[in-house]
Amino acid sequence: MTIWEVYETFDGIYEEIFFSDKERIYRHWLGTCQLKKERELEAQIERIYGVEYLQEKWIAAFGGNDLKQAEQLLKFMMLFMIFGSHMADADYLFDNGNLTEFFEEYQANEDRLRAFNICFGESAGPQKIKAKISKILRQLP
């Protein structure tokens, strides 16, 4: 699944995996995937998995079984979509001048704009961006 497919469905996936009264379930959420071969997708959806197995996979993917933590990890990934290698340099990110230059120099494509809106909102200034980045970083496991 792409990050967008996961982000749009992960509340429902979480509910089904962690609050299901069944021991085995289909991964019907894969129906949102844009796999190239329809047969491959159908075969994946039709496979039945143990709920405990899927819980283990969720925990491995998101570092725990907390939904908010999973959301923060997805937003952290989106920060890399927005800032690229600059995410490795906190001093750069927390400098207003650098942020302004960054957004002037690097035009937003569709994915970067979508990630920006999810992480910061549509019209965030440098202070809000820095505060949100800081919050996302603090809440990671």
C-alpha cells in the first residue's frame, strides 16, 4: 500500500485488527491498492490471516499498538516527503530563514502539497511549521 492508501484507511484497519471479535480475517482494505495486476490483488484480499499475526505486523510497522503513534509515524514519513534530506538537519528546519528559502526554492508537487496539508494545514507559517515538526518528533517512539 502507498502511504496515501495507508493514511486514508488506517483507522479502519486498526479497528478491525485490534477490536475484531474474529480470530481470522480477510484484508479487504487492500481493495484500495492500485496494484498493476488485478488477479494479484484479488488473491491478496482473499487470503485469510490470523488477527494476532496482523497485530504483530502492525506493531512491527508502527512501533506499537497505539493509533496516535501510528498516525505520528505516518506524518514523520510525510515530513521526509516535504523536506527530503533536510529532515536530518534540525538546525536547518528550525531556522525561519531557511524554511522560507526552502519553500521558495522547492516547488510543491501533488504529493508534497498533500503531505504539507496533512502535517501543517493549508496556510501554515514558519512558527506553526516548526511547532508541528517538533510535536511530531517528540511523539515518535
